[in-house]
Amino acid sequence: MYELIKGANVGLATLSESVDSVMVSLDWTSPSGEGDADVSVLLLDVNGKVRSDADFYFYNNAVAADGSVQLLGKTPTGSGNKDRISFDLTVVPSEIDRIVVAASRYDGAHFGELGDLQLTLADGSGENLLRFAIDDADSVSAFIFGELYRRGGEWKIRAVGQGYDAGLAGLATDFGVDIDDDAAVEEVLGGSAGDERADAVFPAPAVEREPVATLEAVPAPRRPDVDTELRKVPARPRTAKKKVTLPKVVKKSLAENESWKEARLFPVSALKSDRDRETRATSVLLSVMAQIPEFGRRLTAAFGAPAGRMETFAEVSLPHGEAPRRPDGVIRVERAGKLWTALVETKTNGNALKAEQVQAYMDIAARRGYEAVITISNDVALEGSPLVDVRIDGRRKHKVALWHLSWAEVAHQAQMLIRHEGVGNMAHAWLLQELLRYLQHANSGCHGFQNMGAAWVPVRNGIDNETLCQGDPRALDVVESWERLIRQVCLGLGGELGQRVLPVQRSKRGTDPGARRSRLADQLCLEGRLQAELRIEGTPGVLAITADLRTSKLRIAIEIPAPELGYPLSWAKRLVRRLSEAPADLHIETLVQGEAGGPRGTLERLRPEPGDMLPKNGTQITGFRLSLFKGMGSGRGSAESGFISSVDDAVHRFYAAVVAQLDGPARRTPSAERATTG
């Protein structure tokens, strides 16, 4: 891989023969596991300015109408994150001379707090071509990593490494984006007098969009009345979207009784075997992808597919040795006369992908000049732990990328579109809803990760009788299953909320995933506990999940920082008021400076006497920890009494009953970062 130093440049054609479509990734790590940044892209003309605010792309304006730019979101990498941007250079408007790739931080955070900053460039197959490592970001809140630019009829890339003290607003202004001085919003907070005002105001491009249709998300729990305090917070860049929603209230059914079942576009009653389920699921998914451009593009852009006309096929016969092979599906995308092709292999229920089968499809794709093989199953892929082992023939000139999707991720993307982000018209919204109903039906076999594996029962028994030893490979299997479960919980909750919900990885810089999992497996053997942390965008702290296999208890907790203004007694009273609808058995612990723990008690006991939360010696309060305990399911499967369902239910219950009441009113500190990626 080519190593670029600051200020250097290289032609893309020098790096690879196929650079019409490239992927730029920005990486960083955080010592605390909580740091993050938002990427942005600016398309500039020969004068170094955007043509209009529409040339400014960020998390709320992530896709160019012509498909030239698409922000693909974050994926976790050890103790940090990777944010990816897909560029189709064949359709970049001719008047665009330069493409700037940058990132920014918020709430007083700066890039000097992050480590291992780097930019990588990959071709359409996913092969890394170039790397630019950055070690001098310092205390700036916005940073240009690099830029793609035209020279002599070809595209080149330059390592920039330039910071901006003025943050995203200063960077955007330099490149001609209009700053909206009225873009600040007022937010109601519970608290004492004394407004906390933020000075930064961010640009709000007014991009005219096609009308989109959405399905309304489930309303959030009602917030209790609180003492009000107005705080001005910086508004994030927003695009103007005209939305056409489907009816919020379901029409009264004309059925005579509840036994009458509504006809569905994708029926599941006739599915009798796993083969039936695989065939139906493949056909249903691929047909919807071809009919709804936003959905098809969303699932394939991260795999290097261009934005273009998509067609999908099922049960295609392809020659391979003595007998032809029949992959479950084929995806083809046409753009500017060029074809991108991927073979698709699907599995449903608990059926695992077969290495021999996937290897055959990789070989077929390589011989026929196809770009990718995509596997879809209920399993969740982990970094550094491939689901199938395949051999890549390095002697072949044509390279084929192997990608994986879980059914849970497919359902998540469908949910994000129909409930939060919108699609092109009413018919597309209804079609996507039918797909989601199919995937969520008990007989579809597409429920996502649903089995903790064969090692689950032996490990539980070994912890009970204290015979599980460090280094036992079964403990590592359980840790990997736990990580898959947590990623699926993030997808489910994020789809419901329309917000990023991502696992937090607290590990040392440079720690590879295998070493981190081995350390967690040793911890499981010694302590008998599985632990994870989630960050939900917009919440005041990190959600901590602990599964204690010795006591069969789940603990879901969140730590919220103490307010910066007011008196401790008013903090305690205000917290109790905010939690007026929370369960009576919610545990509240006061966090005090320099001590292991402060006063604690259940919400039921503290409601009449909030002052009992205050330390008697007047020690400084740093925050509060809120916890709920729940019995843990024992079975390894996804039945209602199983471990997987108990964890999922506990997280959803805690969010609805506790976090949702803190979401708006809670005061955030500079260390409370926005959600990180998985």
C-alpha cells in the first residue's frame, strides 16, 4: 500500500487500473473509547468555492443526487471508528475541480484528543491503495484530511492535514458556504437560572429535495414537566426536505373478527422448509432493492456499487467445472455504460454460510470479471473474525471483494428509510413496509442473530462450578457471540429511534480485535461477567450493559454528569422530577469525587426525600448512576425465555423508561460525545 506524507500527491491511475469508483476512509482512535467526529465533503470549482450550498455534504445531506458522493457512515475499529465516503468519479460534474474531505468535532472537543488519525483510499473492490497517517492535528476542531483534484485530465489525491480553530463554520465559510446566523435553536432544559449559551453557528444549506414519504416512528415517552432553563445550542447543518407521510392512524379494519388476517404482498404461511425460506427471502429482498432506488443504493454503496440503474436476478445458472452453480441471486448496476455485478448467497434461520460454496462463487466472479460476492445471513460479521474462510488467488489480475450483510442490518436500513429518512413516493414507502413486515414475521427465518452458540451452556456451567479456566477457547466463542448480539441490539434500537446507536470499544490504541476479545474472554473466566457499552446519539452518557452469569442478572445503567450550575439539592429534586414515569425499582447512585461511591437507593425510596442522595460530608458530586436490574434468560437461543431476548428487552425497556426522560433535559459536558460507529 502506498504511503503518502503531508503535502504529497499522487495520480490515482498510478495506484490502480480501476479508479472510476473509490472509497475514502477517515480513521481515528480515542483513549477513552468515547471520542468521535463527523465527516464532511465539499465540491469546489476552479475558484476554490462551492457552486452553492448543495455542494456541501455532511451526515444530514449524505448523498449527491447524481451519485457522485455518498457518506456511508461509521464502523467500529478496535478503540476507534472508520468513517467511509464513496466517490463515483465518472459522474462528478465537469465544473468541479477539487473535492475536499474533512471532519469536525463539537462541544469543545478537538482532534488532539484523538489518536491514530489517518486517511485511506481504496478502489471499488475494497482493496486499500493508499494511506496518509496524521500525527500533528493539535487542538483544532475541524480538520481537512485530504483532497481529490483534477490535473491534466486525470484525478489525483493530495494529503492536506490542515486544521481550523474556527471549527466547521470557519472551514465552510472559507469555501463559500453561506452561514445562517439564525440557525441556533432554543432547547428547554430542566435546571436553575443561568443560561448556557453556545457561540458557534453552523451552515444550513437550503437544498431543494424531491418530496419523500415516511412512516411515523413510535412516539417517544412523554417528558415530565420540569423547571425550565433556555439554552442555545449550535444547530447542525440541515437540508430542507418536503415529506409526505403515510396515515398516522391505522384505518378501522373491515374484518368481521380478529381471526381474519390481512392479505400481505409477501406471504409467509406457505414456507415449510429452510430452502423455501431462503428462496423467498432472496427474491423478496432483491426485487424491493431493484424497485426502490434509495434502498438498493443504501445496501450496495458500501460495497463499491455505483449509483445507477439496478436490476436483480434470482437462481441464475453459471458454469463452474463439471456442474454449473446457481447462486441465490445476482445484482447488476449500470452506470455510464459500465456494469457492476455481485453474486448473492443467502441463508436463513440458523443455517451457516458454507466456505466451499462461497469459495466457488468467488472463483466464478473472478473468472467472469464480476466485482463482488455478497453473503446474507442471520449472523453478524465482526472485524478480524470472518464468517467464512476463503482463499484469494493473488495471481489473478481481477480482484473480487467479499462482503456480508446480516438480516438485522437489512431490516435496520428499511426501518430507517420508512420511519425516519423517507423514500420517493407513497408506493415505495408501502412496499418497504411490506418487506419489513415480512422480515419480522416469525416464519420468515430472517430474524438476525439468534443463537449464542454451542459454547454457551458449557461456559455457563463452568462459571457456576468454577471450572472455567483462562485460555479456554469456548470463552472466546461466547465473547464473539456477545459482541454480535450487542451489534444487533444497536441496529434494532437505532432503527426505532432514527438515531445512531453504536458500541463503544474501550481499549488501548493499536489493539487488534483478536487481542481485545482474548482479554475479554479472560475477564469472563475470572469474573463471570459479559460487559458492553453503547452510545446513543443525543443522550447524556454511555449505556452500560452487564450480564452476570454467576447471579443470572442483567444490569443496564447510565451515568449522567452533574449540572454545572445550581445547588446539589436542586439537582437531586430535578432528577427525581424528570424520572416521574420511571420504574420504582430504578437504582440511583450518587457519584462523588475521589470516592468509590456515594449515597444510593431506589427511586421509590428517594422520591419523598431527594436530599438522601446528597453525601453527608459535603463531598463534591460529579454525577449520578441510574441502573435497572432484570433476570437473565438462560437459553442460548432467541426464544422469549432465552438470553438473547432478555438482553434486547432489557435495553429497550431501560431506554423507554429512563433514558427517554433524560434525553432532552439532561445537560451535556464536553466529554459527552455524540454517538460513535457499528
